[in-house]
Amino acid sequence: MNSPAPYRFRSIRRGAVAIAVAVAAGTLAPPAVAASGTGAGTGTGTAKTDVVQQRLNALVADDALPGALAAVRGRDGHTRNYTAGVGDLATSAKVPVDGQIRIGSNTKSFVAVVVLQLVAEGKVDLDASVDTYLPGLVHGDGIDGRNITVRQILQHTSGLPDYTEFLEISSPAQYVEPRELLDAALAHKPDFAPGTGWKYSNTGYVVAGLIVQKVTGRPVGEEITKRVIDRIGLRHTYFPAQGDMTIRERHPHGYLTEKPGDPPQDVTEMDPSWAWAAGAMVSTNTDLNRFFSALIGGELLPPAQLAQMRTTVPAGHAGPGARYGLGIESHPLPCGGLSWGHGGSVPGYVTRGGVTEDGRAVNIAVTMLPSLEVKQHVADAADAALCR
């Protein structure tokens, strides 16, 4: 791995981290990237005609992404997997079919499910204040946890400033305590009074993770594992343990560039503690399809809590018609109906996808943190797959 020099996390939108990386001169230039398709499972179409393969090929050839991979599940429950590009620029190894990736802010949906399960158990009240569970912790200049509800932190209507706009770390191996993430945000004024606006803030999910730990007495990763991962059999999904910088199973390498035209830097290995309950998890496209399908299908939450989760407010950052609920997002599909999911972006990986009421599910991952325009191309590819 070519480790980047010190960097600063500047901002996140829909879980997308923008990072300025100071890299040493003379890094290895990447080889040429060729698109190639692989199909696994059952499905129709070929590499020449299948719209999903075409979209992945375009992400590699036109948007200069090292690799892309997708899992598409039809109404009949059968899944087809796709890949394009290469999984390792240093060796030109293929993208592993349904390889593990860092899923970024999809983690928020797992955390929200755990909180809502605690609501169903009578241990958390959505309309209680944050201070009820974390007395005296969420306070700062213009910030008062007594006036912020659990619902608002899950819905991004709390007004809490996003810690990623201020956090600085010196090494990919640096461990950051959750309290440090919270303190980075609380040193600044709120973006708006609680309940008076909407703005994506990773800080809310740090608070949500701390609430889960306070109420259950167990680490948030353990609660996610017990209540979600093990419950629905996600065999390739996990919340990284402290100090775990690797991706455990077969995976494509993830890359980052400081600015367009610079050689990609391999950022596959990192300590994801800076993302914690806002975005630290690792999974696969197939597992994400299973998770969101199980969620929308009522396997993880009672009807009352699922209805609360799906009660949404406008979220214009994600495009026309996008709306945000409690840890889940919806947007209209070009072929009609809604797609439900989340998406995530961290250094090295971007994931976009969604599920529909009639059983379709798609997740696409790419192996570089690109521009907002290219991220939209990934989202458009996921919509095209759902509509094919």
C-alpha cells in the first residue's frame, strides 16, 4: 500500500468524504484499465447488450474509475453479479465477483434499525431528548441536547454541525474515539435550531451510536451484529473491530486522488474509527441487497417502527424528489415508483443502490472516491438496473 501523508477530512454529503491528500512524488502510475464483464447466478443479457454491464463499462472507460461491481436481484429472487475494470492497479488482478467493500454511510441504516428496535422494546423514545440518554454530553455554543430529539438526529434535522468538516487526522492508522468525533462538532455553532431545517450530518449518527451503547451497555458494533447481521444471515458483513485496518475477505482495492489527473493512491487499508457509527462497516453488494430488502419487507422492524422509519422529509442534496426518513432515503425512479436505500462514500469506495416494493434490488460499488458528477453516474446506473 502507498500510504498517503497527513490529510484532513473536509466535508461529507450523503456520506461522501472529500479529502485533501498530500502525496509524495514518484508514486506508481496505474496501468491501463480495460472493462470486462462477468455474470454469476441467474439472469438474462450478455456483456454486449446488458444495460448493467454497459453502465459499469462506462464508469470504467468514460469516468476513469479503476473498478466497478454490481449485484442485481430480480423479482424472482435470483441474483446476477457483474464486474468491470481491475481490482488492483498494481497487479491488474480482476475485480472479485461480489467482493467486500467499505460501505460508508449505509452503516447509518444499520444503526437506525437498532435504535428503532430499541424503540419497539420500550427502551428508547423517538421524541425524547438526546439528554435523556446522554445527560450533559451534547452541549456547546448554541447546542443543547435537551432540545434535540432522537428522531431529529436520525432524520438529520437536529442542526448539529458535521464533525467531518472539522476533524483532522494525521495517519490512516490513527484511531479516533467517538467522543473526539463529537467534540469536533460541538466546538462549533449549530447549522440551525433543532427541527427547523434539514442538513446531512454525520454527527447525528455518532450520537445515535452512543445512545445505543448507553441503553444496551454493549458496543454498537456488537448490537448491529446480534440484531441485524446474524438475524438475517449477512455472511460477508461486519462492523470493524478496534484497530482493524483491513478488509477481511476477497475485495477490490480502493483508491483516492488529490485532484483530477493525479495518480490514484491505494487507500484500501485504514482505521475506519473516524467514521464509526456514521460509516465504518464493510459488506458486499449482495449482502446490502439482502439487508435493504429485509428491512423494507418487514423482517427487521415491527410495522409501527418501519412506518416511522419511512416517514420522510425533503432531502434535496440527493436530487429531485429525494426524501430522507430515519436512516433511509427514497427517490423516484425514472420508470416509476420509488427506490429505497441509502448509499455511502468513503475514501476508496462509493456505493449506490436501492430496493423496490416489488422485490427488485440493486447495489453498485466503484473503487475510487470520485467527483459529485461521477457519483451521480453511479446512482444513475443503479436506477437503470432497477428499471431494466
